[in-house]
Amino acid sequence: MESVARPAENIGGRPNSEHAKDRCGYFQMPLHYPRYTHAEYDTMPEWKLDCLLKEYGLPITGNVEYKRKFAMGAFLWPN
């Protein structure tokens, strides 16, 4: 059976990257992985947690303790 998929380079007469922006929004992974320690997350203000989570496209709902635990779970690696 033959494939009937269109080429990924050009869908609808526009480059693929522009099409994806129009259809799904736009997200670009930040270049640097956060390098905060457990102690820094414990004292990080809520606004900074919000900025960090938003930068990585993660949810910013809940209270400050929930956001701290979420950020530590997402960004801290076990020793």
C-alpha cells in the first residue's frame, strides 16, 4: 500500500514551522537546564517559580508549596 502523506516541508503552501505556529501556538525549549539547588527552590519567591515554570511550558497553578515541589520534581535529579 502506498503512503498518501504530504511532504513535511510544505503543508498548505507555507513552510512547516510557520504552519505549526499557526495551528498549535509556539513553544521553543530554552537552551539551558535550570541549575538551582534544593535549598534555592525552598527559598525561591513565587513569582520566580512562575517564570521558571512558564519558560518551560509547565503548569503554574496551585499554591507556592505545590509549585516548589513540582519544580523540584521536574528539574532536580536524584544523586
